[in-house]
Amino acid sequence: MAPRNQTSPLVTDLYELTMAAAFLARGMNTTATFSLFSRRQPDRPYFVAAGLEFVLDFLETFAFAEEDTQYLRSSGLFEGTFIDFLEALRFTGDVWAMDEGTLFFPDEPVLEVTAPLIQAQLIEPILINAIGLHTMLATKAARCVQAAGGRGLIDFSLRRTQGVDAALAAARSSYLAGFQATSNVMAGKRYAIPVTGTMAHSFIQAFDRESEAFAAYAETFPQRTVLLVDTYDTIQGVLSAIPLARKMEAAGHPLVGIRLDSGDMVDLSRRARALLDEAGLAKVQIFASGGFDEFRIADVLSRGAAIDAFGMGTKVGVSADVPFTEMVYKLVRYRDRDVCKHSPGKVTLAGEKQVFRRMNPGGELKEDIIGCRQERPPVDTRALLHPVMERGRRTTPAPSLARIRETFRGELPKLPVKFRQLVPPAGAYPVRISRQLRALQPKAAPQG
Amino acid sequence: MAPRNQTSPLVTDLYELTMAAAFLARGMNTTATFSLFSRRQPDRPYFVAAGLEFVLDFLETFAFAEEDTQYLRSSGLFEGTFIDFLEALRFTGDVWAMDEGTLFFPDEPVLEVTAPLIQAQLIEPILINAIGLHTMLATKAARCVQAAGGRGLIDFSLRRTQGVDAALAAARSSYLAGFQATSNVMAGKRYAIPVTGTMAHSFIQAFDRESEAFAAYAETFPQRTVLLVDTYDTIQGVLSAIPLARKMEAAGHPLVGIRLDSGDMVDLSRRARALLDEAGLAKVQIFASGGFDEFRIADVLSRGAAIDAFGMGTKVGVSADVPFTEMVYKLVRYRDRDVCKHSPGKVTLAGEKQVFRRMNPGGELKEDIIGCRQERPPVDTRALLHPVMERGRRTTPAPSLARIRETFRGELPKLPVKFRQLVPPAGAYPVRISRQLRALQPKAAPQG
């Protein structure tokens, strides 16, 4: 597949470039390792790894365009020799990472970069941004999938995401986490995600009568009609849909469903279900949209809503309750020296790492151990970080999104229920530090 | 300026295309008007209009690429005649809008599109997304500018925004609202925003001693050094910075400042200030970063923090307390008929509109009146919506961001203080509906 991410390396913080210039001036460009991990977030007891493919696309095509270096020259901030260096710069490092769709926990590195210091430093903002965004969205979507208990979920977030690339990320990450489809046509094209969608209120309003609008739509799309029934009065809308649904049934292309987009979803869905059932339309599904997230899905289902599938918009597309991750990218090794940082409340573990996962005999996750990359794996554990890029090239072709999704389908059920409740438990999933990694830390103590 | 937004029209919801196909099949493509406005949001008493330039770029270059129509053909959803129609489609409509940097309020249209129904419908998701994102970020930034009371603010949000588009939008919108600079180099290039930034913790860690790192940086960038002092121990860091600052002063290129990024900002900033002042370094500024938003700025300043400028990251870049707008785009007129929608809690005013603003004699905003576009302006009011695009072309060239920023600088002080407090007042800024617009509404009542 062609690279999908053409992000310029100029999408970086100025301090990455000023640091690089200072490093270069002193010939400080030997190998460094940075760890990417999330700090603890109270409302997110677990994370779903996502965004790796974007990072690998970015690194494989890393190069400053001429207009970018021209801008830097004209800025007057840098010497010509530094800009010449940037012009020739490519990413030649190694990356270890968890597969997309892997569950992970706070403090666990989801990715590590080992590269000449300047390269490893310059890519920091994009790595944090891409892995942070995709992981945040995949995690939010996984919570919705769990709340929906097998009902279908569709991504409707395009209009309210924070930009177009966020919309594409929302479609991809939510499909990865188990959504069935997206309304975003570009995401459908780019990631081979099923696209769905039928009509908005404006469609109904463009006709003199609601029933005319319904009939017109069904005529053009007999195979895939879902009627939006709440433009004027929801129950009236359902009553208008029923005769058409009968006609469609008789003609051999039954109505797929109706959609509710406002009002009391529990009451309206039950009344709509009863009306449809009485009319012999038990197979007509009820879709619901408008302000849903995992909490509201759980709420309406617990109160007996008769909803078959949910359209998920704003609150999922921006992860409204937790709209950012605490993802950070920290230097852990430089010039054969393991390094760490000790600012109050912000401790980083020194050294190149591995995450080892131990399962219960029943197949559930038991505990994770953050260890040294080179240590012998503890018995009965599986290492989660793999070499995914060597000397600037992917070690294997990008897996399809469908395959990543299939992998993730098996992951979430392995997490003990108490760690995946919507309101998180007091206790966190057990993540230990190995003895060997712990032993490394004092040697890397701060220096005055 | 060359178009900056190359967003494909395929970035749309599938239902926009299915509705379009149904409209086309019936020859329903006469002129429609849609209004873009925000519904009421409790924590946002006012909004700062932004994003118009992106919308105009998108509309001026609106065209489906061949690979996009190819995808639609291969989807099997549409008839060939419809896709032929899309291939030839350009945007030929009119747009009325408020200038970027205009204050506006819930229910007021910030933009209206009048175009053949299908065009006006297809562009819906991008319009809501772009105006919503930029407006949300400019509004958040304006709140920070107000809280900072004249102190400098710098956008540091790149790594934590929801994608790269959002990062560029955050840099642009915050500069529009009064920030002084951004760390985002690409935003600096694209929008001619000043870029700043010096060093991260990893820079300090790459040296054996903090003081070596400081000296190395100052040697490379003598004119613009800000030393990050909290990698190991903040007060120790300040003490390491002082001898270097004296040397720099003596050499004629004084240290610009120090930066605190963790810990108790009130206590540390006051202690740092005292140490610097005692050392005769009263001109060395104190920068602070790490988790700031308008609330935390107000808090630390009220407790006497000695901070000269703030780096604004995550919470501003994602507008963390209100991470989305309730922006909607509603059909208000079609085929000489004013239309509206009456779902519970979601009422839309029918008809093409204008927003009239009345000022107090003292130059403060007094009230707004939402009226009909064609009505005579009420006395002593100013109309906020202008024709910005006619038959698919801009009516005037895009204004520079610097000019928009200059305009906005005068706007916020005109809003009475009670409507721009951080914790919003019980009462909302007065927005009335004109008699003429009100008279229009019954005629557009729902039809069964």
C-alpha cells in the first residue's frame, strides 16, 4: 500500500530544531533511545494501541521538502550548515512497538525509538500526536463496543471531530475497536471500511410532506433504506413509515430500519418497536443517534430501550470525557548511559524496555511486567514489543485494518471484567517493574 | 495566496451522497439556503468566529478527483448518471458570513449558504467541522488571553492536539485571539506566525551535567536562550542558570528567561524571581508551562505567581473543558419556501437571516437582533453577515491573519465584563428575534 501519511517533518516544535542545532554544533548525535508511554489517567484503566501505521508511514517518508528548508533559511534562526544537514536527513533508526489493537496500561512503553539523537528528537511531536490520538479514539470506541453488548455501532462523528485527519482517525480507530461501519466516505475509501448512511432532516424538509420524502428515498435506494422519523413528530413519523414498509416488504425489498435522532430514546424506541411489531414489521430495525457515548448506551439499555444499533457522533469522535492522552516520549538511554528524569510527579524509568504479559490458566490477563529489553523473559510470559522498523524500513508489510480488527476482537474479553467497567475500579491492573529494570534505576540518578 | 485547503469533497457523510442521488433522480436541485449556527453551550457565553478562510478555500476548489469517483463507481451504491453528475460538479453558490474574529452568540447564524440544493447539502460536514473547530479553539484562546491580563501566551499544543489539522488550527486560532507565538514550525511557515521554543528535558539529559547543557545552548543561540530549569531540581536549576546569565549579560546578549514546567508554580516562580532579582537579573523573564488553561492562569496569578508568560498546551489545544461545539447546519429555505424543524429541544428558525448588533453609547455591545436578511436594519445597528462568496468566487481576497488578529484585539474589550467572566453569569447576552423574522415562523410550521 502506498504511504498514506505525507506529514512534513516541519510539523514539529521549534525547540526540536534548536536542540538539534545545538547537538550538531557539538557533534552530539550518537544513538539515543526514547520511550513512548502514557501516564496514569483516572478514567482510562486500559488503552487500545493504535496509530502505529501512521508513525511508520511518517518515518519511512521522512524528508524535508525544499520549501520547508527555504522557510527555515529565511527565518534567520539557523546557520546554513545545519539546514544543509536537515536537507539530507532521513530516518535511519529502529522502532520497537506493540501491534495495533494490543491492550496496554499506564507507564508501559507502547513504542521505543532507537536512532541518532537528532533524528529521534525531531520526530517527537508527530509520534506523541499520532499514537496519542489513535489510541485515545480506539480506547473510547472499545468502551462503547463493550457497553453496546453486541449491538451494532456506526461512526457518525465526521462533522464534529477536531479536523479532517481526526475524522479519518476516528473512523479507522473505531472500526479497529469493533464498530461495524462509518458514515465518512473518504475513510471508507482509504481504509476499506463499510460506509453507511441514508438521510438527514433536511431531506425530509425539502419535500412538502414527510411521507413523500420517505417514498422518494425508497424508490431510489430500495435495498438500503433507513427512514429518519423525528423531523416533526417521532410517533407520527413511525406511523408514516409503516404503510411504506409494508409496500416495500410486499415488493421484496424490505425496509432496513427507522432512525430516531431526538427525544426520550427509551420511551420512543419502545413505542416504535410496538407499532412496528403490531404491523408485522418485526424485522425492521431501530437505529438511534444523537449524543450517544458508552455511558448513555449503558443507561438506555439498562432502562429497556428497544434499539438495535447506535450512530456514534460527537462524544466518541472527540473522546469528550477524556479528550487527550497523557502520552509522553522520554529519553531513556544515550551514549551507553541509561537516563531518567525526576521532576516532581513526573518520573521516567531509564533504559530500553520490554513489556511481558502473563495470562491466567483460564486465558485472562493476569499481570504485566515492565522489564529490560535484553532480559530473559519471565516464565509464562509473552513479550509485547516487537521490532517493527530496522534502519528506517518496516520489517514486515503493514497488516490490513481488517486483520488488526480481527485480532482486537479477541483481546478485550481477556481483560478481567473489573478492569473494564465503565466506572473504573479502585485498583489498577497489576503492572510490575522487573528486578533487573529496577536495578538499573539508581545508576541513572540525577546529576547536579 | 494559494488555496491552503485541498480537502476532497469525498470527506463527507454517505447520507449527503444518497440524498443527493435521490434529489437528482427527481430533478430536485433548485436553490436552497442553509444556516450554520451554534446551539447554546453552558460554559461558552460567547464565541469567536473563525475558520471562514478554510471554508472558502474548500468551496473555491470543490471538485471530485477521478480516484474519488472511481471509488464511488466501484461501491455499487450509485447509478452511473449520478456519478457523471458529481464529476462535473463545482460549487457555484453564494455565502454570507461574519468576518473571522467577530464575537457571536448561540443561535446566531455565523454563515449562510445559498446554492443549488445538492451542492449546499454535500458540503455540510466540512463546513460544520471547519467552522466548529476553529471557532472552538479561538474561543478557548480568547478566554486564556483574558485570564492572562496582558502577559504573553504561546501555543505549545502540537503534540497533544487531535491530529495535525487540529494543531495547525490551534496555532492559527490562538494567534488570531491574541497569543504571541507558536512552537509549531509548520504553522509559523503557513500562517506567518512568530515561532518560539528552546529546549526540552531530553536536551538537559543528553549532557552529563545540567550546567553543561545550559552553556551549550547559550553558545549556539546567544540571542534567544530560555533555560529549562526543572529537569532535576528547580531551585538548583535556577542557581545553575544564574552564573551563566551573568556571563551572558556581560557579553552583551542577556539571557531571555528561564522556564518552569512542573511543581508548585506559585512558590517556585516567586523563589526563582527572588533569586534572579538578588543576582541583578531583574530582566530575566520567567516562563511557565505544563497543564495551563484559563482557570489555572487565573488561579496562579491570583495567588501571586511571578510569571511573565505562559506556554499553553494540551488543555487549550483540545479545548479540554468543552472539546466540541454544538454547531449545526440547517435548511432554512428551499424553493421559495421558508422551512424549519421542530424535534424536541432542537428548534431551527426558518428563513434567510441577518444579525444586527447594537452598541451602547460607551462603545460596549448592548444587544443583537436576529432578523431577516432582507429587512431594513433596526436603527443604530450594524449588520454582521456580509456576502463573502458569489457564484462560487470570493468577493474579496482573503485578509491576512495579522489583520484579523488586529481586528479581534479591539473586539473582546467591547463585550461587557459580566458576559466574559470565566465562570459564566446566569444571564446570557441579550439576543432577540426581530418581529419580521418571528412573523415568518408560523408559515413554516411542520407538515404531516
